[in-house]
Amino acid sequence: MSAENASRPKPSPAGPPGPVPRIRLSDPAALVHAVPLILGVQHLSDDLVLLATQEGTTVLTARIDLNAVAEQVVWASIRHALTKAAAEQVHLVAFPHEPVTDQVLESLHRDLVHLAATAPAWLTIGWVITSAHGQWWLHDLNGSAPLGAGSAGREDPPVTLALKLARGVPAGSHQEVEAATAPHPSAVLDGVRQALAALPQGRLRSVRRVAAGEALSVRRERPVQWGAVEAAGVLDALMDVQVRDELVIRSDEAHTSWTWSSLLPFAPPAWVAPVATLAAFAAYQHGHSILARVSLARALDADPEYTLARLLQQAMQMAMSPQDIRQHILAPAHDKLSPASENGSL
């Protein structure tokens, strides 16, 4: 293959319009899991994927022929794009086609070490990984090549769902959505409970409003993973009915669908109903009917008498369209309720 062809980024498949999904990556396993979802490509083969980050969040993703690594033309092909994106760090993931033997790993390791060494001076190199057939290997650029069977890929259903929603892809099967919105393990929920207990008693509505608004704002263009402290602050804010209602009115904003669905697994039982109802409203507004029904079921399981969840349930049973809900529920509520108001609720 010529250098010209090798350096040409492969086109990503066409998909629905919407924000380019970006998400914070906590470890190499999360990176390996996220790459196909970010690209919208189920199977990667003979590919090199570069994820450029700024302050830990991906700002650019490039998919290039893996042969470009050996031909040493990678940086020339994407230098301009990296500069424009103000990238600070680049993670590299190689997806070889052939079975990954120790010999293949040693050859890739030499090429990837050289690639890292020739990176633009203003870039730092993050994780360098080989991934194939459900396994992955982390390269130590200052050491020898990784050998052996590698590590098994890790599934992360909430991240998968959030990235799909950010790409405008409808939520998957009922089982997939249930897995993605199910409660996190007890250790995670205990951390959220501790953070909730540490919050000042009787927080002002204005403080709660700011906490919820900031969390939603940072997710406007991409899913961002939740931490226990941030999740606790927002879950507490949603217990204020007016703050919750102000957020319901915003359900037609695209980023609400991945914000509330990704927060739902962090909610201890007593905090489930408000966030599950918000997730259901947002999902229904954007045509994710399976996610809407699963979220609504979570809300009513947590509190069968939760008024707002029952209202949405009735609307869905009447086959009200998202347009109907916007016109007959959200628009009137918007006229009635504003963030400055201290009275009234849905």
C-alpha cells in the first residue's frame, strides 16, 4: 500500500445527525470498550485509532489504516486536525487483523514505540493498546512488548447506552436497556449514600438548581461519567419538586436523554423515582420508547404513587406522541413555571 493510501483516514459510516459523543475514560479497559461505540463501527480490523484528549476528555478521534504505523506517515496525516482540536494527549489503539501472537505483538510494539517517539513535541502519549478478538494488551513504551493471552474486554452497559444515545442511535433491546439502567453494585451506591449524607441539611433551592443545571450543562455535547459526589448533589436536587419540574420542561433537549439515563444507576432506592421519571420523559421525547418504558417502570417500582410518573404513564397509555406531550404538557408547564418562581409544580 502506498504512503498516500495508508495515511488517508478511513471514512466513518454515515449516521444520524447529532453531537459527536465524547466521554471521560477512566482506564485502558474503558478506552477499548468505548472506541467502537464512538466510531459507530462494530468490528475494527487493520485499523489504528487515535483518541486525542484535552484535560482528560476526548476532542478528536481518527481512524487510520494500521499500515500507516509501519510507513511512518501517521502524524503527517492528522497534525492539522490535532492542532485545530487543541489536543494535549493522544491514546493509540491498534486493531490487527491477524491472530495476535507474541510475534505480532513484538512487531506492533516496535512500530508503536517509534510512533510515540516521533509524535509532535506538544503532544503527550497516553495509553498504547493492541486490541483484537475480545482481548487487549497494554504496551509499556519504555519496556518490552506485552506477551501472552492479554486481558478480556469489559462490558459497561451504562456507557454503551449513553454513547448510543449521544450518537442519536435508538436504545437497544429491552434486556440491554434494563442492564444499562440497573443499579450499580452496592459499593458504588454506598459511596453515593455517604456523599448524600455529607450534604448540608436543608440546602437552598437555588443551590440545588445550580448543582443540577451544571451537571446537565457539562453533558450538553457528550456523556460524562458521574462521580459519587456529583451524583449525590444532583439526586438531592431532584428531591425538590420544583427543581425537578424545571428539568422536566427541558426534556426536549437532546442531552437530557443521556444525562438522566446515565445518572439512574447511581440512585439508591429512595432517590430513584425523580431521576427515573426524568429519564423516561427525556427518552420518550427523543423516540427512545424502550428506554422510556424501562425508566418509567423503575420510577413506579420505587414509588407506585409518584404523581409525575403516573402522569407520564397515562400519557403513554393514551398513545400521546412526543409532539403531543410537548404541546399539552411541557409547553403549558413552561408558561406556568419558571426558575424564578417559588410556587407550583407539575
